[in-house]
Amino acid sequence: MSGSEVAARQCVVGAMEGRVDEIADRWVQLQARWAAPSTGIRESELREEADALVAAVATGLESPLPVEQIVASHVDLNRTVTELSLRRARSGESPTATSLAVLALKEALLEAVQESTQDSGKLFSAALLINQLMDAAGALSFDTYVEGREEIIHRQSRQLLELSTPVVRLWGKVLGVPLIGTLDTARTQVVMDNPLQAIQDQESTVAIIDITGVPTVDTAVAQHLMQTVQAVRLMGADCVISGIRPPIAQTIAQLGIDLSTIMTRATLADALSEAVELTAGSLPPSDAPVAR
Amino acid sequence: MARRANTTPADATTPATVGASLTPGDAVSEPTTVVALTTEEDLLAVRHVVRAATLAAGFGLVDQTRVVTAASELARNAYIHGGGGTLTIEHPHRDGTKGVRLTISDEGPGIADPESALVDGYTTGAGLGHGLGGARRLMDDFEVHSQSGAGTTVIATRWAHR
């Protein structure tokens, strides 16, 4: 560490000494001024955050780490910045608000240094140091913010995968598989597996795949559907595809996909009455005896 | 509707082309949209962007579904066979009729013989083989430019029918 850097760090640490509360207050004020009032983060939380971050900056500067590594390697400072950014990412703050929140501390620190010294040379090197430190913190905060958002996106897509492929029992031995959304590789496997497993578990004889909620049926989707139908038949059950809306019917016909070997119906209601007929001989005996 | 004009035999020097050349007089109004096709999620994005473009051109529900399906086929071809590419959406108009033009380009191995690739049932992978020919039936104007080893470009236009 060069002598001038040591001097600059001492200058900043000296300016912060005993004024941690004041700087934290000023930071909270600045954030409120720069960014729109935050929706998800309460004033008291902001205050706690400010105390922790200002204290971490002070201990970071006192540590023997070179300035360009403080943010990356100083445990307290790194954790404080990361937590601050993640909290904002999760509460839906904008990326601008998040990086401004960290960069606002730069202004608060500069003001503190300015009040503590009149020497312009010292002031300049202290300002350089603060800039270096807070820019690194800003970059870290932005990285963390993006990671936090990506984590949310991944979690949501996993949830979608689970939610979107229910198999429901509609009638005696009739299963319903309402498909919603697009069928791409990851979901297709689940869509294939679920009804087959349910046919085995519930000894069903008809499976109705309803595609009312599928916006686009192209050749890839049609192929998945045909394979599912084939697999259902191999298990000894019948398969009906319902919910073929007029535009989808026209598109399938023009694409040249031949679904004539598959039982298709316009609505789920049609498919259900067809399925009930198909299973008529195998309806479970009714509990109450039928009076004649 | 199937047009088989301007067919050049596929050899190593001439790019093979299927379909009529575009009338140069078509005016294209801004803005054009470009979507990269590098991941499977991009195929989802394609369907959304193309659906929005057909809505903007005032297409009915059936035509919207047609164009979105064709875009889905062509984008999937570029993603699976071409190793990724781009989709460009333009809004041309001809004689007061609005249209949506899709240009899908990839830099993959190309199609050696586009004419036979348009025939139903033709496939080099595990697909049904209806994608390219089906997409041509769903659109009004359809051109395939391809050269072995130099990628494929498909230009497809659908006009608003009243």
C-alpha cells in the first residue's frame, strides 16, 4: 500500500470517526431524495441497513486489504452490500434504485470528508479513494441484484412446471389432463409421464387431454400429443383430445398433420360424454341400490 | 396456392432458391423487430412477438394463429437444425393491404435440396417432416434460400385478407 493511499484512508477513517450515525442519517435522507419512495422497505429497515453498511465501510478501510479488494474480500462489507441488494431485488425495487442506494453513500461520505479537512490535496485523494470503493460496491450490488432476480425467475419456472400439469379424475375410470400454456421439451416430459402414471394408479380406461389452454399447436406439439396418445393406448386405455378451437383446427389441417387416427372433440364436455359411453360397461357399482 | 417458380438446381455454386422473388415495390413500414433464436425460451418469445405483430396488422384470430404457428415452425427449424439464428419481423404493405413478413436466418449446415425439404414427410431428424411445407401453406408468400454449408434464410409473408 503506497504512502499516499495510507494517508487518504486515514483521512477518510478520521472523517468518519464518531460520525457514523450522522453519515447513516444523511445516507437515508439521500436515498429518499434520489429514488422514488420505496414500497417494500420500511424506514426502520433502511436505518438498520445504513448503520451496518457505514460501520462495514469503516472497518473495511481500517483493514490491511488493498482498496481494490476491500469490497470483494472484506467479509462484513461484502455481506452487507449483498444483503442490501438481495433485499431490494426480492421486494421488487428497480435496478436503478438499488445501485443508486449504494452510490448515494458516496455523497454522504464525501460530505463528511469535506467537513473534516480544508487541504485540497488530501481532499482529492480521499475523494478518489471513496470513488474507487463505492464504485466497486455499486458493481457488486448490481451483480447481486441480477442474481437475486434470476433466482426468482428460476424458482417461478420450476413452480410453473409443477402447477401446470395436473391430472384429474373426471368420472369413474375417466381421467382429465387439462394442458395450459406452451409445450416445450421440459414440460412435455412431465405432460407425458403424469397421465401414464395416473392410468396405472387409478386403473383408468379413458384419458382426455384437453388443449383449450394451448395457444399454438405446431408440428412439434402435435408430435408430442401423438406420442402421448400412442403411449396411453399401449397401456390399454383410450385417449381423446378435446378443446380443439376453430383456428387451431384450421392450422393443424393446413400444416398437413393427420390426426384422423386419434379421437378428437371440440369441447371437453363432448369428450366427457364420449368417454362416459366408452366406459359405460365398466362403471363402478353405485352405492345406493337403484329403485325400480 | 403452392407456387413452384424460380427453382434453381442445387449445386455447389448457386444458392438453391424455392419460391417467387419478392416484388421489389412492397413498401415496408417501421418498426422492424429482430429476435435472436439461441435458446428454447426464445421460441416462446417468438410466438409472443409474432402474435403482437399480427395483432398490430389487424389480422383476425385464424390468421394470427396461422402466422404464429408458421413462425414457431420456422424458428424451431433454425434453432434445432441451424444451430440458432435470428427472426426479423417487418410490416410491409402492398396496394393498401397490410402484411406481416417473417425472415428467419441461420448459419447452420443449410438445406441441400430445399424443393424436396418442402415435401411433407421429409425429415432429417425425429420430427414429423411437416414443418417447412406446412409453414408454406400457412403463409401467402414463401421463399427458401439455402446453400450447403452456408445456412438457410426463409422469407414468409402473410397479407391481411378481407
